[in-house]
Amino acid sequence: MEIAPNQTLLQLLREELGLTGTKCGCEIGECGACTVLLNGHAVNSCLILAPQIDGQEVMTIEGLSDGDRLTPLQESFLDHDAVHCGFCTPGMLMSAKDLLDHSENPSEEDIRRAISGNLCRCTGYQQIVDAIGDVKQ
Ligand code: FES
Ligand code: FES
């Protein structure tokens, strides 16, 4: 696939590959709506140029569930009413996955730090923090 040198990873995912689960908010690294995992770590895909990811592993929200089967993390978001409009949710989930993949028993402070780059205009954050802290693996 040919990509323009100035195309961002976010544009590549949404516009070329049709993976619209990753949301486009600010495009300047402020909102976290575009968060994906790059080699297992949460990054803002709007700040990464597509050519930079050649040969690297990218995981988007589409890769989180197993078909129709939600992960315990996603189930916990539903159980805690942590999804309202849903715009922030894919990015929140990817930041949370990064945290839970690298920390066995994160504190509330760890959780809040992990999602500090993800803005939510609806929930007030507490349900999201509770959902991440209460994931049943
Ligand atoms: S769209 Fe990337 S941080 Fe807002
Ligand atoms: S649920 Fe609406 S922005 Fe977070």
C-alpha cells in the first residue's frame, strides 16, 4: 500500500483501512480519542506519521474483542455504565488495556494516570475508573 509521507496513522486507519472505531477528535494530541496500541503501548495515532509504523504492531479497538465476544474490560465498562455517548470509549479502552497488560493490580491513582490523556465529556470519569478497577479477568 502506498501512503503519503505526511499521512497520520489516524488517517491511515480511518480513511484508507476503514477502521473507524478509532475516533478523530482534536488531531493535536489533546483528547485521546484516537488512542491505539503501538507495540503494546497506548499512543495518540493523530501524532504518528503512518510511514513510521512500517513493520510495527498496531492494535485498534476493532482488535480488542474476539468477534462478537466482548473482553472482560469491555463487559466491565457496560456493567458500570461507563459508556454514555461513546466517543471517548475506544480510546479509553485502549489506554486501559495498556495499563492492565502491564500492571497486575493498579491503584485508583494508577488508573487515573493511565487515562489522564483521554478526555470524556459525559461520564465525569468515576464510572470509567470503577470499570477499569473492577475488571474480572
Ligand atoms: S484526535 Fe488524537 S489526541 Fe485528539
Ligand atoms: S462517554 Fe461521551 S465523551 Fe466519554
